[in-house]
Amino acid sequence: MLGRSDQADIALSHPNVSRAHAKIVRRGSDVYLEDLGSAAGTYVNGQLVKEHLLKQGDVVRIGSNRMMLEQGRMQLVDEEGNLRIDAFHLYRVVGKGMRILQDVSLSIYPQEFVAIVGASGSGKSTLLNALCGFRPANAGMVLLNGADLYRNFDAYRNDLGYVPQDDIIHRELPVRRALDYAAQLRMPGDTSAAERRQRVEEVLEDLDLRAAADRAVRQLSGGQRKRVSIGVELLTRPSLFFLDEATSGLDPGTESQMMKLLRRLADQGRTVALVTHATKNVMTCDKVIFLARGGYLAYYGPPEEALRYFGVGDFDEIYSRLEQGDPKDWGSRFQGSKMHRDNVVARLAEVTPSAGGPVVGAMGPAAPAFAAPPPGFPAAAASGRTAVRQGAAKVRRVSNWRQFIILSKRYLDTIWRDKKTAALLFAIAPFLGALDFIVWKREIFDPQTGNITQALTMLFMVALITVLVGTITSVREIVKEDAVYRRERMVGLRVMPYVGSKVAIGFLFAVYSAFMIFAFKLAAIDLSHLNPAQLMMLLVPIVLGTLAGVMWGLLVSAVAPSEDRAMLFVILVLVPQFVFSGGMVPLKDLGVAGKIMGWVTSSRWELGALATSSHVDQAAAPNPGMPGVAIPGLEGVFGGGPQPGMSSAIRDQYGDIFQVNLAFYWGMALALSMFLLVVIVFLQKRKDIL
């Protein structure tokens, strides 16, 4: 048996390895490899397997361990901290054929610290994403220890640490708690709480964060927050570390400390690649990449040689030099230089791609100085085929249910930790409910002294308020953690548990808000004409309306690119709730389009259910009129006392909402919320880049 357990025949000590990960079984003269339901999966020749007949030369990958069957025996190599990156002829094209990465070839040795530097628009992040496989080059090849990364991406996924420019942590949580939640999601489900705590403490120690472990992330400095984001990635001990603008926005002193930290991480056994605009501390790196505008490789080599190569006295002057000439000329100059031969050609000549690697094509002729490819390298320039990455394998690091529980606990924790926001959210419904004592007369439903117009206006306001409350409380909940979601999605987070946790907590809040609104209605309005069962039937649409508001808010949050935009998009949700509910303008007067909009408007179904459940047409009196007012032509409307024709006028105004099929209206309100759920899940899945 192979696994993390001490009882395993072959012990593989790595956070991504399950206790009982896989086993090797001999059946006659054949040798089979069986996955034992591992969290991170078992890969043979880059393919996820459940059971596989091993053949001579098969390469097995479990965690950071590579095994090869040779002469009937498994040869084990632990590649943790020993991965090199070799890139051949990388191109990236966007839009209508615009190239933003131009024939880039380079090699990064294990445990090297490399900075990727260049002006805006030079393709720094594009190159970083191509090297780590998150957004592959359109053409070219990236090898990790000779294995094609794009074809074997899932086998190496757990060896890749990636820190985007935005923080990938929840700022409301204490540092230790934030890391623990990340560990629960990223580490195998059979990892004990003690093992998880030990790993979290190790990361805190490595990053000098022990003193800040119990402080909320939002209370930390920019440099400390970036360290916590790095800590999230270190939990699973990746061998390759990619950082996009990790020093952006930091003061010079903090930037220097960050670069020293990354230097130390590389020395501890990680290959580190960093995109940065800052050049003051690039001497900390082993190699530096300078990109000219348009994605041309202008330099790759030791930072101390860069100043001499560009003929400048300061690294910042290199930016000006690159802007002065044609970017293509800078690329050609480097390809013909000794620096290119020493740092690119010579290194790549050491590489022989693993057997079975794909043939991939460049999008133009190979660079002249690189015309003779290293042994075993496919004829990239002649093949004309583009880079291919295998589709994501279905690996379940943590079960759907466990992910849902972890995410729900984390969501509740973030709400609870932000005391002021939590207090405000819980105060909204009681505050709006208390307005009933001011706005409405207690006898509004009384058959003699009540007012059916005011009663209907009140129900209309209830329908709008419930949707408003639900929308406002959920409109930030996805967009505010977009960076966290995208990164966790890359390492196994599934969409349904994530969205489900938002909906579940949103539903609890909807029930709370609905009960508060309903309770204040009972206290402020005389509803004695309804028996207990009818009162419960009145509560149902209030709950459904608030839940619908939560779903509309989550939909906006999934669509909006930022929190500020999300609040503006709320207007697009709430205005139709006013117009197409049937409470202001009869739907029959809005034509076909208005009727269609009414079908997809949550307030329309809530208002109809409220009007029928409250028996407003039987309880409240028609409009008592305006005694003493005489307006020519309107005496029949504003005359003194109740008017028999008023009821029919009101029915014409509001349609058939007084005697609707409650089950149908409840079902439509719920079905609309479920439809919104499907759309939210779809939108979240569209954010995938892997």
C-alpha cells in the first residue's frame, strides 16, 4: 500500500497524499495499480486512474512523488523541491490575432528565484500564467522535469502555488482561523485536526506570522496580508511558486522584506517566479526576465549582468531603454546574444521531453539562435499545431457535503467577526418592521373603518421590502471574495457547495427577516380576522419573497465585476420589482412584454399570495372617500361614504390577486428562486480558467 499512513508499505509524507492512497496488486504475471479513493488522485502517464495495468516505462505520480516501472520494480523519486521549468517557443494570441507573447523560450532551475519585469503591456502576467499552466500559451510547450505541463496539468496541479495580485483570504477572519479553513478545503479529508493544526503552525512559523496569528487579517499591514496569502499556498507544500505583483502597493521597506522572504522560500526548496514592476530588489533573485512591449523576451539572465547588457547604471533606466527602440529589435538582439546562448539555449539543450509528450507548434518560425532544438524536443516550428491542455480531472479532495459544511461555517464566521456589519444586517428587518407603527393605522383591515386601498398599498410595500432586504444583504457576498473563489476553484472547490453555502445562510437570514417583518405586522396591525392557520399562510409569501431577494442579490453579486458596481446593479433588480409586480400598474395594461416580465418578477407572486392570504377584499372597507370635496366629474369617486362601485374599480386595478391559487403562486415564487440558483451556478462556472 502507498500512502501517508505509518502503516503504509511505501510511506509518502506529503499533505496531498491520503493515508491509504493507492495499492499495487500482482495478479498472475500482471501488476495493477489501484487508487483507494484518494483525495488528490493517482495519475499514470498524466491520466487520472482508478485502476491501471502497469507496463514497462509507465510513470506514476502521487503527490510530489514520481514512480516508474522498470524491470518489474517501482523506482521512486520524490520531486518535492526539485522541479525545473523549461519553456519552448511560447506564443499567446488574444482578440483578432493580436500577439501578446512572442516566441519566448527559457529555463528555470529548481529552487531558483526569478523576477519577471517589464512595462505595462509587456506580457508579464501572460508569461507567468503560461509558465504555470493556468492560462496556457496558444502555442509552445512547458515542461516540468521533462513532462509536458499542459498535457499533465492535473498531475502537477498540487505542486503549483499561485498568489494573485488580490488577497486570497477573508479579511474578517483571524490569521490562524483563515489558514485553518483553507487547510480544511485543500488537504485530504482524512487529515486529522491535529495534523492540520500542526501544518498551520509550521506555516505561521515559516512566514514570521506567529505574533499576528490571532489578529484579524484586515488589521494587518499590506505586507503581512500578502504573507497570509502566501501562507494559504504553502499549506500543501508546493514545489513551484508563482506570484503576480506580490510587491504591488508596498512601501520600499516592506517590499524589501517581501523579496527576502521569497528568497528564503526558494532556498528552502521551491522554484519561485514573481511578476513585479519594482526593480530595486531584483538583485535578490537568481535570474531576471525583462519583457519588451508586445511580449518580446528582451533579456533573461543574472540581474547583475542586466545593467551591463542594457548599458545603464540603474535597473529603473532599463524601462526607458526598452521604450526607446522597436520591441521586436530588442527580442532579436537578445536571441543573437551570448546571454541567450548561455541562459536559454544551453539550459534547454539539457532537456529531453518525457515519452508520449505531444507535438506542439509555434506560431511562426523558430528564433534563429534557437534553430537547433535540444535532443528529444519535437519539431515545434514545423508542426503548426497549438498547445493543448487536458481537461480538468474529476478529483474530489473533499466531499461535496464536507465542502458545504466548511464553507457554511466559514461564511457564518466571517459574518460574526464583522460585528458592525452583522449588527446592521440584523437590524434592517426590525427597523423596517417598526415603521408599521408610524405609517399604517391598526384598523386598516377593519370592514367598517379600514381602507382597502391602503391595505393593498401596505401589502405592496411588504412585497417590495422583503425583496429589498434580501437583495441588500446578499449583493456583496460573492463579488467581495471573487479572488478567493477563483483560487480555491483551481484547487478543487466545487461550485454547488460554494453557492449552496451562500443560499443556505441566505435562507436562514430570509427566515429571520421574514419573521421579524411578520412579527411587527402582528403587533402594529389588527389581523384578528385571520385564524392561526391563515396567519401561517400569510407568513409563507413573506419568507419566499425575502428568499427571492437573497437570490437576486447573489445573482447581481455573481455578475458584478466589483462591489461598487454590484450596488449600482441592484437598481436593475429593484425597479422591475416595482413596475411589474402589478401593484402600481395593472399587468394587463403593459402588453405582452409587461406580462412576460411579470412572470419573472418575484414581487408579483408575493403580492398575489399576500392579497389572497390576508383576505383583504373581504376584510377592509372600500375607500371611504373624501367628504366635503367636490370635483366636477369625480363626484362618484370622492363623494361621502363608501361607494359600491369602488370594489370593481379596485379589482380592475389589481386584477385577480384576491383569489389566486396559493399553491401555484408559492410554487412560482420558489421556482423563480431555483431558476436564479441555476443561473448563479452557471455564472460561477463560467469564471473557471482551469
